[in-house]
Amino acid sequence: MTRAVLATHNPHKVTEFAQIVAASRPDFELIGYDGPEPIEDGVSFADNALIKARAACAHTGLPSFADDSGVCVDVLGGAPGIFSAYWAGHAKDPVANLHLLLDQISDIADPHRTAHFTSVIALVLPGGDEHVVEGIWPGRIATAPRGDGGFGYDPIFIPDDQPTATERTVGEWTDDEKAAHSHRARAFRALQPLLALL
């Protein structure tokens, strides 16, 4: 069994990432990170993913993955972007973040509410090797939250590639649907060739 650590204290990310990994690598054990949380002072998703993965690798001595992700709204110039978790302040309140974003684009008509989720996954190995991959999930922002599934901005994100004919927010998707289509799933698919290094 190959072991690696996911550098996050967010249990939702651990669950989602483990589900993605299990689909292709049942021999792979992904464990949560219990070490100190580093300061994410990077200016890009890649910067912050590497900061977290390096910290987890140094703390555990294991190969370490870290995801840095967020929603990027075109009419806002790509914001919230790397500030998605803190959009409404340092309390990292996902409900407040979501409602602030909806308020900021409340006057924007549907064709112009385009957005995408970005996930950048960094892999840092104990020997010092570092790798970064990216997954982009295009879509648009709904006018109001729908669905109780997912987390973060999922209830207001309508993906372009719907697995059914009915347009739904990610909050209305099943966990399996999200695990197959999400930005993290796309980034992980790009990462898969690197798993041979573990």
C-alpha cells in the first residue's frame, strides 16, 4: 500500500480527494494532515499549493499532495480566485463568501456570468522533487444557491459539462458525479502519470 498525505485541514477536501484517488488507485492510501498550517502568502494557486505540500512533506516525511483551488469569475477579472476561501473575510465563512459573490454580480445578466473552478495540485516528494498540475472546470454562476450537496461555491456553480440534460448547480450533483467531473478530478487526471514516482 502506497501512503501519501493530503496537506489540508479541510475534511471536505480530504473526502473528495480520497474518492477521486480511490477510483483509479485502490492501492493508494491518502491520509489527512495533522501538522501546523503554513501561511499561504503566494500570489497564485501554484504558489499556495506548493507552500502547503512542502510543509506537509517536511512534517510527515511522506509524499505530500496539496490542492489550492477557487472560483474565478470572468466579469470580476478572475476574482475571487486565490482569495475564494477568504472572500468575505478571514473567518473563512463559506456561506458569507457565496452570498457576497452573488451580491457583487447580482446585476449581471446570465450570458455574462461565466466562471470556472481552478484546482492546482502540487506533489512534493521527500527527496525534493516537486510537480504541479492544473484542472479547469468551466461554467457560470447561478443567480441563487440550489442544492445541499458539495461545499463552498458548489451551490451557485453551473458546470458547462452537465452529466444530465437538466442544468444543475454542483450542489445538486451526486458525490460520484462531482468526483468524475470536478476541477480536482481534472487536475488529478493530469497528475496520474506522476503517481508512478511514489
